[in-house]
Amino acid sequence: MGTFAIVWAASISSIFAQEVSIPAWDNISPIALANAVGLPTAVSADPLEDRYNSRARNTRAMMLPEIDLRVAAIESWSIWVNQRAVMTIDNPLTAFLSYSRLKTLLLVPELSPHRIKPAYVDGQHLVQVGSEVLVMVPPDVENADLVAIDWANNLRGALGAELLSVPEAQKAMHKLDHTNNVMYGTASWYGPYFHGRMTANGEIFEQTEFTAAHKSLPFNTYLKVTNMETGNSVVVRINDRGPYVGDRVLDLSYAAAAQIDLDQRGIGTVEMMILSQN
């Protein structure tokens, strides 16, 4: 068992040290689970240990973040940091593990919120602080890239750090660098009609992911696409072929088009920078 798994297992076992009867994880609601283990609907993390005297506790309490686990709805839990909701998770076990992990790491006095970032490691979307994993994004969420970025930014904001832009966060997540290979042309987008169908590279098209179709660029090429009218940018991965309408050179997924405000107009002039992977 890995280090993270051991820490999480230890944390969750401490929560359930008392003997209680709990229904199956997949079927239990957050409220029922809270009642089963004797927790209120808001669980506050106590960052202080008995070994500190009262003066040290008061000083430390002013410096360390407040971390709560709260019932968000019948089917979900929210983790709050400094009175701000930073993430919502549907699975109760995942929520408890994530809360426990965050409580362990965020209460380290030396933690720098500026080092919190989204990451993508071995097919898993994460939020990290330095090399330490803070939380894992559930694999079944839509647009895990954006969820990881949102969670990282929510944590950064709650702890007083500057937010990351979406394209810069994507570049860091996928280890991408700028190049001088830049093109311009007309882009459009495609979505609902093709959602769930197979793309040219054999993947299933997900309109909520940041992908695009191009006539000739190699599959898995990353492009930084900028709407020349709004200046908004997004990083997309080529996984399909097209478009084959007029002089259009790029077909964005719906999510990518919405990210750069191209979804309402439908088409627009874009800058496309090929990004290299390091």
C-alpha cells in the first residue's frame, strides 16, 4: 500500500474507530452517514494539538486555515477552507478521504499556497502542493482538467494566493511549453450531435472535454487556441479530423469554444500555437 493510501486509511479508520452500523457506501446519503458516525452536518477540523500551551494554540489558530466538511445536498459533500467552498464530491468515502488528506497537509505551518497547482500524473488528475498530493479528482467527472484547475484555484483563493489562468494551468498540468509555431484561421465548434460518437483517433467524443478536430495535425498535438476578438485562450488536444466546411481550419469541442467565448457566435478567427511536451 502506498504512503498516501496508508495516511488516508489511517485517517478514515480514526473517524470510524467507534463501533457503528453503516449502510453500503454506494447507497448511503451524506446526512445518513453523518448521523451514523455521530457527526454534525458541519465537521470542523481542529488544527491544534494538546502539546501546545494555550498561548501557542491561540497564535497558531490565527495562522492556520479553518477546514470543514459539510453536507452540501442529499447526494453530496462540500469541503470548505476559511469559510469558502473549495470542492464538492458526491461519493461519501471519497469526500471523507479528501477532507482528511487536506486537513493533514493544509495545517502544516510551512505550506505555501502559491505552490498549490493542478497536475496530471499517470492518467489521474490531482491537486498538489509541491510534490505532495492534496486531493485526487474522481475519474468519472466531466472535464477533469477544468475540475482540477477549479479546485486548485479555489484552494489558492481561500488561502490568499493568486489564481491561475486556465491555459497556464493546463500547460503546467500537461508539461507543455510555448513554441514559435503559430497559425491563424477560422475556428468553429461541434457538440451535442456528435457527443458520445467515436472520433477519428478511436476515442469517444466528449463535448465537455477540451479537445479539437484538425485536418492534418498529428493526434494528441496540443494547441493553445486564442480567440482574436476576446483574447481568451484555452489549451486543446487534437483527437479528431475536420472541419470540412468552407475555409475553417479548426473545430473545437463545445467546452473549449465556451471557454474562449466562441460558443454563441459559432465561428471566429483564432490564433493556434502548437505546444511542445517536455
